[in-house]
Amino acid sequence: MLFVGKEESIKRYLPQAECIYLHYSDSNRDEYDNRLDLKIPIISVLDRLTEKIQDYNHLTNVQVGLFRLEIYDFSERVFQEALLNGYTHRRYDSPGSIYVKHYSDKLVIESPGGFMADITADNIITHPSLPRNKLIAETLQRLRYVQRSGQGIDIMYREMVSMGKPYPEYTVFNDAIRLTLYSVLEDEGFVRFITETQDKNMFTFSLPELMILRYLFENKTINLSTAKVLTQQSLNEVKHALISLEKYGLIELSGRVYMMTPSSYHKVKSDVQYTQDKTVTYLKSKSLILDYLSTHDSINNETIRELCRCTKKQATSFSRKMRDEGIIEMIGKSTATRYKKID
């Protein structure tokens, strides 16, 4: 009935299978100025609301080389996946309706029923798919309206991240879920960087790789534990993503944290910012070494590595800079090399 039933039949036998669309203007975000009450087959709802959202959808052109990349406020692919997820995972024993609230800066989709089993907003990307209504999910897959099981969330996140949008935002209640999709394009530079890199190297970033790059673009450095929580991946999977990005020449290890390489910085930021980040790392390490030498006669390379959480090469670089600055002196050779503070 949800796919081929007539409107009258759905109203009579499945009145809860309703989708209500509300549009809000910027001048009044508390009261809607347009409403649609839809008790019609799922595919018809999808077509009607896709058309409705497109009526208000603003287009931004991002110049990427000789081409222009078209980015809409709300991706049709993301919205359709989100709406169909609402139909697939909602509770049909609840009298509540699915609501689609359309603002200029966000789309809010609310559906009855909380997450299944132990799914949370913190593991939704990687948790195995558990459709509450398996028959609906299988029918949508056969009709090719959704991707194969478990791919919908990945698609939404990948599309939003690669288009420079904020992550989909889930708010969970005991009896409902709210999904918010924001329209803002946060940084065109990141979009250009991702598009150009993929086109030039003829590959597609995985979602964890995209999320790590996005984080580095905003926060400069990332460590292993932060990357694990961010991507919702296992430790081995996160390591694989970081190693891949290193092989691409996009990130590098600096101590115990990763940062973008000079060539990557040149594309999305500036050489000055890269130098500033490297300088901050050195200044922090120098401070730690000096604190250690205030209570010890000398320090060796191994201790510097443990103290500053850095590689052997970086420890050597730090000690060389401090010697060049006349702060410490080297004593001994080879494995017996130590460094003392110059009084």
C-alpha cells in the first residue's frame, strides 16, 4: 500500500503514513508560510518534495580550474536519502507523522521512533544497518531509490563533507529522531582542494579520509585517538586511512600528531600558516626540553623523543635548532651523544 496504494486507501488504513512539509521564511521562522499534507505513496512523496525543495534551492558556483562546480543549498541526493531513511526506519505503530521543515539555512526531518538497538549518533556511520521496516528497505533497494543496505548514511556524510557542508546532525529522543541538514558552504577552498586532488590523481577519497582532511583543514593537527572518534572507525582502519593520506603526500607525521604537508597547505592555506604551525611545534618541544634540563644535567635523543612525543628525525631537528640558537651544546658522539644547557 505504501508504494502503490491510492490516497484514499492510505488515509483509511495507514493514516500515520503521512509526511508533512512546512516551509518557513527568513522574516518569520516561527510560523510556516507553506504547508503540504501528504498521505500518498512513498515515491510520490519523494517526487513532490524534491520538486518543492528545488523551487527554493539556491545555487553556488565554485570555480575549479577551467570548470564550475555547482553546489546547491540542499543536495537532492542527500535529501532523498534522508527522507527515504525516515520512511524505512520510522515506527508505524506510532500515530506521529514525518515532518520536513524547510528553512533557508537548514532542512529538518523528524520521524517517529528512536534509533534501533545500540545505534547512536556516535556510531551511526559504521554501525551495521538495522532497518526497522525491512520490507520497505528491500523494496526501495529493488526499485533503486536507495543504495544497498548500509550505504545511505555513508552517502549523506560523503556528499556533505565533499561539498563543504557541515556534517548531518542527529538529535535523538526517546520516541523520535531529528536529522538536520545545513545549507551553508563553509569553505570553497576545501571544496576546490578535494575536487582538484581527486581529479588529478584519478581516485576518490574514502569517507574517513575526507573527514580527516576536513578536520585538519579546520584544526591544523589531529592525533590517532581523535581521528578514531571522528571517523567512528576501528584503530586499524584509522591507521590505514592516515597511511593512505601520507602516501598521497597530503599529510605528514609531526611528533604524535598529523598535519598537512607544505604542498597541501599551499593549495588550501598559505606557506606562512604552515611555517607558523611547524614553529609552534618546535617552541612547545623546546620548552619541554628546557624544563627537563632545569632538573637534569643532560638529555639524549631518546629522552627528547619520549618527552616531546616525536620521531627520531624530529628530535634531532629540535636539538640542532637549539644548538644553533646557542641554548644547548652537544657532548659525546654516536649513541653516547647528550645535550647540556649552556649557562
